[in-house]
Amino acid sequence: MKGIMKKGLLVPLLMLTTMAILPAVDRDMYLDRFNRVVLEFTDGADSWSVIVGGGGSISEIRGNTGRDLIAKPQSVEDGKTGRVMQELLFTDHREPNGNPANNRNNVNQAGSGEGRYAPVTSVEWNQTAKWLKVWTTPQDQWRSVLDDYFDCRYSMLTHYQMNTDGTLLIRTYVYFDQWLADGQIPDTVSVNHWQAWTPFAISAATFDSCAVQLNADGSPTAGKYWNHLTMPFGHGSVTGESGYATMFHNSFRGRDVISLVYGTQDVYDFFDESFYLLNIRGRSGILPDGSVPMMAINPGIYVGHMDPPTYISRSKVLVFGSDGLTADYKQLLDNKVKSLARPIIQRSPRNNSLINGLKSNLTRSGLRSHAIGTLID
């Protein structure tokens, strides 16, 4: 398929005026036996599914092999809020009496590190237009012992759009209304980071490499791809780069691949204090928490200051491929990069229907469960 790539399906845009438009990929939305939402793309024998669960995060991604491509620990309980595709906030503001290594303000979309899901207040879907909207109020510190010190509750809308080309557009809208440390409004801190966390599994049956640039024929560009043992650690600006990162297996480049498209445009910030950065982390071996080897693609927005109220919007695209790294697949990535909206940060945003909805969302109680489908009317 064009998102789930079939060889030779894509044609030059100029030819569309004289050729019939190619048939769309089949898209389906339904609930699994756990009442999680399944977003499924199929084209002939090719099939990809994305499962949306606790906190509106993506808990599983499965391709033609049927294997979960998200890195999971050996204990399902430990991984249900941490080993998922989600957004997270962390800052350099720290609880002064704790261990500096793990006492910073950190609130994740899915929930706490102890496995407590963030409240989901509302879930909507449109079976015709193929979109899913999940409203949440993340509020639990990753380390629950810090809940008494930090109060960093925020309102969030995650909008999943199943595109006809077999790609999945993910838009997130966030409104921060309060931020307290020890009951006080903190001074502006040095680092505020709004990060997309996407931990992909590393194994002989899934992936072993990540490329941040592909050649025109789809092959990884020399010096722009690494395996989980050689991946350099650090942050770099998304501007001037490809705008995507692609997971693949270097020994089997013709099988399932997946890319996260995050774009090349820097953040729109009236005060010009914010930056859009990419960090990719590789881990090997079984970690103390039971985690399997992984590579995490983490495009993140560095926010110069985030004094509430602050609004952030950001878009990403998941691009699936069933024929490996091909020229058509690379062209699809480039097209998605060009069409992706620029991230936006606004402080004291003006009221509109979206901002009002995010504000109102903060007054609602929510469901702390992965069974978010029970909230659909």
C-alpha cells in the first residue's frame, strides 16, 4: 500500500491529471477485547494496526509479522505507562531533598512510573472520517513520591487521523494552567522539555537500526544511520535535517519498516525562546526493569520558559512500510515532511473553541484505565 508500501504504487504528482487516482488503503476502527481502540490499515495481504490505550497513548504497533514493535519489559505491569508511544513533560525543577538523578518534575501522558494511568475524560471517534480524539488530564509524577511536592496537571487532546494513504497523523494539543512546586509558583527554570517518546523494540524479528536520512533509492545514507550499540547520544536541531527517523533491520531491509515524521520546521514562539530538537537513544541488554533492547525516537520541544497559562501544539506522522526501504517509501516520507504543520507555543493564548475546550477539560474527572473505548458513546 502507499503507506503500507506496495512496490510501484506511487506515481509522480503531475501524472495524476491524466491517470486514475490510486485506490485508498482500507481503514478500520474498532475495540479489542480489552476495550482499547484499534486503528487498522490493510491493503491486500499487508496489515498494520495501532492500539490506543491508557492516557490516549499508543500501547502497541503491529505489522505483518504480528509482533508488537514497541519495546516492552518482561513485566507487562512495569511497561504499561513507560513502554508506550506518548508525549511527556519534564523540567530541571527538582525536589531539593531527593536524589538529583530522579527528583525532577516529570509528568507523562500515559501515567505514573508505578503504572497508574492518567485520567481520560472523553473519547470521540468518527467511523466515516476515520479520526479518534482522546481528551486527558495528565497529572501524576513519574515517581509518585514527588506528587506531594509538584502540582503540574495539564489538559491534553490527542487527535489520531487515519489517512487514505495508510499513514497515521497524530496531533497533540496541550494547555498548562498551573504549575506549583511546594505550593508555590516556581521561578523560570533552565530546561522545560515537551518530548515525544517512541521506544521501538530491538530484536532479530523487529529492528536493529535507525536512519535519520535515506537516499533517493530508499537506502540509508552513509553516516546517517546507526544500530542500538553505536547510536551517538545527544540533541540536535531538526532544521536542516530530513524531518524523519526510520526503523529497519539492516540484515533484512526488504521487510517491515516504520518511520516517525516530525518535520524540519522550528517552533513558532513569539518570544523566540524555544527550539525543536531530536534525540535518539539506544539501549542494549535486559535492563534492571526488565526492558528489552530498544531505540527511542524522541523529537522534543525545548521551551525557553513555560509560565502558565501556556499552549503547545505539535504534529507527527507514523509511516508504515511492508516492502522495506524503497524509493517510493522515501518519496512518501518527503511528502509527509513537506505537509507537516509547524509546532506552536503560545503563552496566555486567546480564547477560541480549542482553548476553551482544553480549559473546560481540566474541570472533568476521568477514567484511569486502558479501556478507553468504554467512554465512546
